[in-house]
Amino acid sequence: MPDNVLVALDGSLLVERALTYALETLPDAALTTIFVINPIDSVIDVEAAGLPVAEDWYDTAQERVTEIHTTAMDLAAEHEIVLDTVTEVGKPARGILDYAADNGIDQIVMGSHGRSGLDRTFLGSVAETVTRRAQIPVTILR
């Protein structure tokens, strides 16, 4: 059984399922959740709503991350488990892999994809990239 498990978050229902899986299947492991804020989202904001919205993209992303980590900690508390939470900025797959390599993570748990439309493609590719490049076991939930 792994000692240190990293659960990648994106706020989707699949990720909540992944966290629940980790909490129930690996209750003795030290669990850390990670959310990687992707700067490309600011470009999407410019395309969708114009420059004024994009100027606040990081603050908006940070607020969303705080909500996601709080939800994760509440779910863990229901299982009487304390989570460590981490927020990184960069490409999601690289952020997940780098954190795992730098922090003695034994296993990564994540959803297969998080959203619909164009975002689904990006997040699906995150799961694929992490799975292909990880030097440790990766559990993907659908």
C-alpha cells in the first residue's frame, strides 16, 4: 500500500469520485490534494469575455481553488482523515508530476477528465499525460 498519495483536483464530479476512492481505499496513506492553476485560462477568458475579465483571472482562479480544497477537506473530515492541500501554477500535468516527484508521492489518483467541450479535451489530456509520464502508479477514475 502506498504511504503518500496525491489526488489531483479540478472541481469536477469525477475528481470528487477520485478523492472518495482514495479516502475509502487508502485510509492509512497520507493524502494530499493538488490543484494546478493553468495560466492558459487567462487566454480563454480574453477570448470569452475580453481583457477586463482576464485581468482578474488569477484572483478568480484562487477563489475557485479555495472552494475546491475546502470541499475536499470537508469530504475527508467525513472519513476522519486530514488532508494536506497544495496549489501550483502552470501546466496541470507537469505540475502534478513535478509535485509527485519532489515530495515522495507513491501513487497519484485522478479523474479521467473533468469537464465538457474544449476543457474536456484539455483535462482528458492531463490524465493521459500523467499516466504516460509518471514513474509511480496512477489510478484513473471514470
